[in-house]
Amino acid sequence: MLAWPLEVWKAYAHRAGGYQTRVLLNLVYVIILGPAAFGARLFGAHLMDSSPTGGSTWLARPADEKSLAVLRRQF
């Protein structure tokens, strides 16, 4: 006899959780991420530049020989 009210409550809780998730994620964006991005853009910070000199972190590798034996030896 309790199966019907339990299923109704679970459906309501699932719907309420969806609304709560949307509200909380929007608040995090507006309160934390929005002002942080605005401040970084205002002060000209390059947040993804991880190298100390500001140059490229690309490592030049020597060209390997192209043969079937090398391709079979993967590691």
C-alpha cells in the first residue's frame, strides 16, 4: 500500500533535484567563474600559459625510421 506514495515522492525528488542542480550550477557560474574570468580578462592574465619563459613547450623529436619492424615494436 505504500508503493504508490513512494513512487510519487521519488518522482518529485528527481524533478526537484534537477531544478536544484540547475540553480546551483548557475550560481557557481555567476558568483565564481564569471567574475574570475572578467578579472583575468581585465588584467590581461594568460591562464593557460604554463611555461616560465612564455615560449612553446613543444619538444622536438628526431624522426624515426619508417619500417615494418619499427611499427611492430610499439613499446
